[in-house]
Amino acid sequence: MPELSHRRRMLVLAICCISLLIVSLDNTVLNVALPAMRQDLDASVAGMQWTIDAYTLVLASLLMLAGSTADRIGRRKVFMAGLVLFTLGSALCSLAPSLEALIAFRMVQAVGGSMLNPVAMSIITNTFTDPRERARAIGVWGGVVGVSMAAGPVVGGALVDSVGWRSIFWINLPVGLAALLLTWRYVPESRAPKARRPDPVGQLLVIALLGSLTYAIIEAPQKGWTSAEILFLAALAAASLIGLLVYEPRRTDPLIDLRFFRSVPFSGATVTAVSAFAALGGFLFVNTLYLQDVRGLSALDAGLYTLPMAVVVCVLAPLSGRVVAGRGPRIPLLVAGVAMAVSGLMFAAFDAETGNVSMFTAYVLFGLGFGAVNAPITNTAVSGMPRSQAGVAAAVASTSRQIGQTLGVAVIGAVLAAGVAGAGSSYGGGPASDFVSASRPAWWIITGCGVCVLLVGALSSGRWARETARRTAERLEESEEASSPSAAGASAGQSSSASTRA
């Protein structure tokens, strides 16, 4: 891809950020609309989980395929196709006549969304080649998540209260069309020098693993953890994981290049992403139900309550990107782990939701932690990797986020449902004390996610970890050069010369 002017690079960054905005906004807006959707569509807790997890599950399953496909056939081409599908899916969601139809249309959205974020990150990585400039760009990219967290609950709450929950999908239509036109006009086409071949077996194994695991977690409270169906799904998930570990290393162009995980920072970024986004998914899910169904707030008021957390994320994410650019990922990761763990602990051990001051303090702390964690995750995932692998590396990071959010909503929703059933009341009708008691195990899980971010961040950001990243990048580049057509031609030429001399 030719070197672009600074102004053009900023424009490309803005266009990529628009794609992240509509995808992130869709999730935060949807969380505020859950109680209204539950009433209109007569949905259970599991039904509400599926409106979120059907989207994140498909997204997680297809992100790596989208990243490698974009590297092969063209990033702008795949990015534009994603914008078309996401916008179409949003229109269909607004017309959904039932919960089942809404879940199906959310999956259409997700197919489009899988072509946006990892491909946009790959475009950014190839546009901003200077490491410091790229880290700052990724910081801005992370700040968009904060903008969506700030705007989503408020905009979604206003729309739900004034027009209805279906209107939350309308806002994607003009934004998606504008992004499509701007991409066509200003984003240059790029692709990897060496095309990666499709890996249908690996793709099917990923879908089987994530689908069976998520379905088992969400449905187990209703069907029973030892029921034949749940045990079969657990066995299918385990078999799919073993299949991936055995099959993928044998392929020349695997869907998941397991060699990436020899880099401790890359592996750490993956674990950190799963932990941080599991905490986020569970945090938003539990708070939405508590604020609207227990406290009785309107959707707009519930959105305003979470605004302090979102504003902190919005402000801190770009600052975190600058710190990563100048000092590395260690400080943001440690700050993130401590802040998220303390926030979860305030709810788990001190019932922070029962007082406004303590609740807002916990919200700000969680925003501090989540705002700090996004830039080091993304930057660590793509830094040091060959640029030709940028789409796949970014896709693994994005997949980790979606897996985390999927598991966070699934696990924490299942724990909450089991707790409410144990209390013998409906979460929408019982006293606040019942909900607080039922949600305490969920908050301990969120606290554990914060502790995991802290420990993994400390382990994966030291000198030893950086050395593993350097060695991994060298091996990947050597392998790439050895398998390139030019290398093969040179090797053949050398063999021919040797034969002639003989």
C-alpha cells in the first residue's frame, strides 16, 4: 500500500473508527433496551442472554476467517461487504416480529460485524507503519469504545423511552451508509503479499467449540448441568478444542496460527482480552437488570446512571494509547487489573449497588480499568507480527474480546439466574435484597476477572516476555520468507547452478 499523507491517514482512521462505533454502540444500546424487549417479546433471562450472545458468538466464530480472507482478497473489499451486511441486519432487527426472529437477525448483523473490526484494525496497522504513531492511533480506536459506552446507554435510553426498543437499530442505518460511501471514496485497497488458503475444517471446529460451549452454559440452569444434552455439548466442545490443537499445526496456512501463542505478550493479550471483556459483558448485564427491574428506573435514567463509567473510559482510552506508545503496556495493564478488581469487590463484598455514592465510585473504578486495558491489548496483539499477518493477529485479538463478552454474559447470566431461582423470586418482582444476594457470586466472578488482568499483565509485560515476542516474530518472518515464491525460485535457481557446476 502506498504511503499516505498525514491528513489521509487521519481520514482512514476516522472511517475505521466509525465501523467500531456502530458495532460497539449496538451492544451498549441493546443492554439498556433489554427490559423493554423482555416485556414486549415475553423473554426469559436466557432469552435476553441470547439476544446478546447470538451476536457475539457468530462474531467470535467468524472474525479470524474474515481477517484472513481480507488479507487474501482485499481489506477494503471485505470491509465494504461487512458494512452492507451489518446495515441490512440492523434494518431486519428493527422489524423482528418475535424473539426467535430477532436472534436470527442479530446473527446476520454479526456476519457483517465480523468483517469490520479486525479488518479495520488491519487497515490501521498497514496505514500507520511507525510504531509510536500506530500506538496513538490504536489509543484513539480504543477511545471509540468509550464514546459508544458513553453515548449508547443515554441515546438508547432516550430512544427506548420515546419511540420504543426497535428504534435502537435505526441509528445504524445512516451511519453504516455514510461509512460505506467514505470507504469507497477514501480507503485504499491493500492485501497481504502472500495469500493464505481457506481452512474450512478449522473454521467448523471453531464454530462447534464456541457454539456448543455457549449453548451449554446458557441453557444449563434450565435443563440441568448433568442432563444428557448439556453433557453431550460439553463433550463436543472438548473434542472440538482437541481437534483444533491437533489439526491446525499440521496446516501450512491454518485458520489459527498456534505459533503466535509462543509470544508471551500475545498470549497475555489474548487472556487479558477474554478476562476484561467477560467482566464488561457481565457488568453491563447485571447492572441493566438491577437499575431497571429492581430500582425501577426508566431506560434513559439507567443510561444516565452509567454515564460516569463511560465518560472515564472515553477520556482514559486515548491516554492509555499514549502511555503504551511511550512507556509500553505494563502500566496500563496493572492499573486496569487493580481498578477492575476493586470495582467488582465493592459489589461482591460491600453491596455497592445499595448506595448511590458507593455505586458511582465502583462505576468510575470499572471505567478506569476498562479504559486503560483496551489499547495495550490491541497494540500487543499486532506489534512485532509481520505486517502480512496483521489481519489474522488483529482478528485473534478481536475474537478474544468477543469470546470474553460471550462467556461473561453466558456465565454471569447463568449464575444470576440460578441465584434468583434459589431465592425463590423473580428478578423483576422480588425485593432488592433478593437480587443483591443472588448477584453476589456474579460480582465475585467479575472481581476474579480483574485479578486475572492484573496478574497476566504483570507476567506478560516484562523483559522475558518481550524476548519471547522478538523470537516469535523472527521465526514467523523466516518461515514466511522460506515459503514465499521468490524464496522458492531462488532455491531452485541455486539447485540448478549447483547441478550445472557438477
